[in-house]
Amino acid sequence: MSVTQITDSEIKTAINVATDILKAGLGKFTHEFKKVTSVNNYYEAGGNFDWTEGFLTGQYWLAWELTGDDVFKQSALVQVESFDKRVREEIHIDFHDLGFLYSLSCVAACRLVGSAAARDAAILAADALAIRFQKLGGFIQAWGVLGEKRSYRMIIDCLLNLPLLYWASEETGDDKYRKVAEIHTETSLKHLIRDDFSAYHTFFFDPEDGKPLYGATHQGYKDSSPWARGQAWGIYGLAVSYLYTKNPTCIELFYNVTDFFIDRLKNCADMVPYWDLTFTDDDNEPKDSSAAAIAACGMMEMVKFLPQDKAVHYSGVAKQLAGSLARKYAATPDISNGLLLHGVYQKSSQFNGVSDNGADECTLWGDYFWLELLMRLDNENWKIYW
């Protein structure tokens, strides 16, 4: 793969462009949030009721740390108030994405500025997440009515929601949160990774006895294919799982899951994957830049724990991905109010049963992980919000 690594000057330029875009939008996107994806590369304003709003607040915390400009902190704290209201009034918190919402907003606020209100809100969110734990099967149910047969499943994304639980145990001294996270992690490692080290998106269990049933997709091309963002969630999820558990199986799986991802990038001249790793440059399918950003962040997190030769290898790949994103996918203010172009929320196929939504658009998580990647490249001592 011939993509050159991102340079220091490219990192600085990308940070400046991204934070300028964010600052220009604060008037519109402080008391309101950005919707899940852009439309024709521009976000519209919306409320705080979906699974993605935390990715915007997380961008503001990153921008504050990167620039020192207090306008970002002020906007982030306004949004923290919205998250506090949301969890106290139980506005759409009956799903597993509470880590995406509260780690990047309220846990970050607690860690960065010592906000007591943010701490309390994040603990309430951890309580709501822990309620979704199913003892039969040993997993956190992703969505749907608890115990409902058609919804009795876990999904690989949830590995990035677990840090909220680890944090809650550290913060409160109550191990109940950690125990749920550890059991869910163990179940994930056992059932969400296929024999070839590609990742299932979802895995079903029998609600009657907890027996493992089968893996399936929801947003990938088909049940047996490697959904690009799911593979990326697996890479980053294994890194944060090792961070909190120090389970050596996480490192062993990280090598294999990440190598599977990297091997499929050989099918992409610019190393940025298509929305499912089945596809190559010969297929007429959209890229998913967000998967590249997530995977690169996961690699940069895990290299902290790897032998020198492995650390050099995976950080080198992450820097290649960053280079490609900086040159071909990073937004500029004349064409978008987002940060990272050419992402995919979901793409329909003859097998997956979903409709096209946010295909070839900016996505809130893609924007966030792009800025997090730039932060990691700019400051190797950055303390993660997860």
C-alpha cells in the first residue's frame, strides 16, 4: 500500500481547518445539535434524542483541548445541560448507545473541568445502560424491548459503550458496573468474531435459556460479509477493552481482527474502505471514511500496550490512513459544515433489509473520530474520554 503517512504540517493544517469549521457553526449548533448525518455535505440542526449527539459535544471538548479557545468549552457545557435533562427525563435512553452519548459529553466534562452535574448525569446513564444487561446469554441487549425474541442480541458497536460502565465503577467504587462490562466483553470476544477474524455486526441469543444462536448483520452487505464499520468498532473496542481489563486475549484478537481489516484495504488504492469490506475498487459502492478513522484511533490506542515492532507497524498504518483522510476526505469550509466527507450511515443491499441513509455524507461519528485521530497524532499524551 503506497499511501504516505500524514506529515506534521498536514496534521496542523487539518486541525486548524476542522476547528475553524466547528467554531463557525457554534451559533447554530450549541443549543441545538447536528443531525446524524449531513445532507449534500451540510448538517441541519436537531434536538438531543438520537444515538449520535455525544459525538458533537465530544468534538467541542477536543477542539477546546486543541485550541485553548474557551468558546468550545462554553458550548460543550451548554450541551452537557441538555444531556443532564435527557437522562433525568428518560428521553430515548432505552438502548445501548449511552456510552456514545455520555462518555463524550458528560464523562469528558467530569474529567476535563470537574463538572459535578456532568458526573451525576453520566452515572445515571451508566445505570440505564446496566439495566439492559441480560443474564441469560451474558450481554447488554442493543435495542428493542428487553427480553423480546427478535431483539435479543448484542452488537459489536457496544464495545465502545462499555467504558461508561468502567468509569462509573471507578467513580463510585461500585463494582456492579464493571462486572456487567466484563461479562459483556467476554461474550463479545467469544461470539462476535468469526473464525477468519472478521466481525459479526450482531449476534442473537435464545431468550428462554441464553443459548447462543447465530450471527447476523443489520447494516452490512449480508450476514456473512465483513461490515467495514463493524470491523473498525472491533479494532477500537478491543483496544479499550484491554485498557480496562488487561485481558491478554484482547491483544491476541486485536492482531487478527486488525490484520483482517488491513488486508482488505489492499483492495482500495487510497486505503480507505468501502462500506463493506467485501467491495473493492472495481465495485461501484460508496466509501466509509468513518470506518478508517475509527480503526486508526483504535490502532493508536492499542500501540501503547504493544511491543515496539508491533507498535511501529500499527501506528504506521494508522498514520497512512490519516494521510489519505487528510488529502482526500477532510472537509473544507467552502463545501461542508462537517469535518469528514464520504462516510456512510447505512447502505441498502438485497440482503440487509435497510434503506439508504447518509450514504456518501458526513457522519457525526466520522467527524468525531477524525478529530480524535488528529488529537492523538498531535499529542501522544492525550487522555481519552472513553
